[in-house]
Amino acid sequence: MQMQRVLITIALLFGLLFCGAAAASSEIVTVEVEAAGLDREEAIFAGLAEALRQVRGVDVVSERQRTTAERELVVRDANGSEQKLSFERNQSGEIQARTEGFIEGYRVLSARQSESRFTVELSVDIPVFRAPGSASHEARRRMAIYPVASEARPVIFGDLIDERRAAARITQALVTAMTGTRRFAVLERERTADVEQEMALLRNPETPARETTRLGQVIGADYLLSATLVELQVAESETVIQLTGERRRSVDGTVIVEMRIIGAATRQIMWADTEVVQVSKAMLEGVGRSSDAVLQRLSEIVAQQLAFRAVEAIYPMRVVSVSENGDFVINQGGDRLSVGDHLTVYELGEELVDPYSQQSLGRVENAIGTGEVVRVTNKLSYATLVDGAADRLIAVPDGSLLVRSEEKPIEADGQQAPAERGPLLLPQDRL
């Protein structure tokens, strides 16, 4: 029985690996084209080039006829990289293509000659790479998180910490926090050397032709996240209670990180904030005195706070469903909310416009109830109505109910909840 469980587990793992590989593999796109030339071979040559233009979006840089039986084509993709494709006529008159994975095969559907020109219809098979998870990420805005800069001289319990190590730890925490919001498709901008090493392997002549379709798939970002570590100081002190002689240890310190979200196309600063964390003993409960463990804990706290505020400003939580008894469903889950969180429900009213800039200031928010989170999934949160009328929630048009958390996402001893901020309106995200 034990062996059977092991075999089933191994089978499932292989199944998942196979599915993952299949999801990330190339697929064949078949396109029919018509082209003309001075002879049959030239017409086929022109047809294959047209098929590449339609499916792969490449530009033809140059064409050259090396011999009467061989032609050469140089194409450039969207990233500027060039590939040389050659077509050779064999002794039986068939065209053989050496296309570095650009063309899988072709069939001549028809060929006709009129006066001094040949016209052919071709069915061309072209491999196209589909990135894993690309369908789910296409709907999300793309964010590139760049390595955190540092202006601080980090000190933890008297130990001077390498500022590059502290900045790298916060960078990774920001990547984790932003990915966990499920609001953005987060792009790699830190470990480019590792990515380049993999791309160099794909360019190796020994790599199967179809695998080279993974090249030229780099995507640009809609937003850039830039952050700077301004201060990181943690100190420990000990006091003696005179009456009892008891020694009491206390921890205090400050972590300051500045962050901006910038529109990649316009370089406009879409959102900016400074997170100031007052370090307390309760915040480091269970961490110990290891400077590395303390740095990790503080990095996670700062990153989660900044991610929370950024998403709250750009993507306020919305109510997507209300039941007859007032229970409601929120369009965000994961790390954004936790069971027991208290929420205020707002009905969106008229839109307000700044009299000077004529820019929208957002819509009036009228509080109509409060709720408590009872269940959280990766994408959704479920809440029950604690105060307010269920009929009032049901009567509000779809998309006009938003919720705001009454508590900070990270509880820390002695820290107050931040002042409530109105939603930030990006050009693409009008409420």
C-alpha cells in the first residue's frame, strides 16, 4: 500500500511537469499565403517571406540570390536581432529551407503561370512560442521592480550591515509582496545575468530549432518600481527596575524606505510614498538576535506595507457580489486580507473635478456599512455584514461598492494605522 502511494505521487509529479512543459512549448500556426515571382522558386521564396511577416512580425532586411538554386534572406525581429534564412532547390526541384526554427514546413496548394510570372498559393507551418501563464498575465499591468538603491548605513544591534545586502533583501521582499497582490505581472530586472546565460544556450547551434522560438519574447513594463533605503537602525537597550532588580530588554529603531511607481512610457510619477517603520520588540518576537534574521523580518514588513499602500491607491478593493443576507465577496485575496479583518463599505457617488486642473479627483465615497472577513482565497475574500442594511448594499449598481481596511496589514506594537488616503486615479484606471 505504501509503495502504491509512492508510485501515485511520482506519477502525479511527472504529470505536473509534463503539463508545465506542454504549456510552455511551441505551437504550430498554419497560414495560407499567395505570392508571385519570375519563376516558381522565386514565388515560393516570396510566399515563405510573407508568411513570416504575418505570423512572426519580422522585417525583411535584405534578399540575395547566391546561385541559381540558392537564395538568402535576412530578417529582423521586434527586438532588433537578425537571423539569416536560406532556401535551396534540390535536384528534384523542391525548395528546402534552413530557417533556424522560423519555418517548420510548407505545402504548395496551387501554382499557375501567367505570361512571364508565376503565382503560388502556400500553406506554411510556423512554430510560435506561447509563454507559460501568458494568458492569465495579459490582463494584468506589467511592473518591473528594479534593485533597491541605498543611502543608509544599516546597523542592527551594533553590527554594521553591508548596504548592498540590505538593499538586495528589500528588493526580494518587494518582488514577493507585489507578486502576492496578484494585481501586477512582475518582470525580472535584477538577475539579468542568469537570464542572459539561458538565452545564450538557446542561441547555441546545437539547440533544437523549435526551442529557439523562446528567443525574442522579452516584454516591456507598463510601470517601473523604484525604491531607496534611507535608514535602517535597530538598537537594543537594557533597563534595571530598582525595586525588584529585574532587567528588562527593549528594542527600538527605525526603517525608512522611499518608493515610486513610474509610468514607463511617459516617465510620469504615478504614485510615491515613504514608509517609516518604528521597530519594536514585539515586531521581532521569535526572531532572536541574529542580524540576518532581523533584516529579513524588517524587509518583509516594509515591503508588505508599501505593496499594501500602492495597491490600495491604484486598485481599491471592490465588492463583486452581494447575497440577500448582506454577505459580500471582494475582488482581492491572497496576502491583501486576513480572516478577522474589519472593513468599511463605501458607495461611490458623483465624480469630483479639480477646478484648477480640470482633472478628476475621484468620486465621493459614502460609508454605508462595515463587515468582517470570514474567508480568504488566492483571488477573493468573503465577508459578512456586521453593521448596515443588506438591502442598501444590494441596491447599489454593480461596480459602485468599494471597501477599505480599517487596520494596517502588519500589526506592530506602538504603531498607529495610517491616515486614510483617497484612491489614486491613473489614466488607465478611472473609477
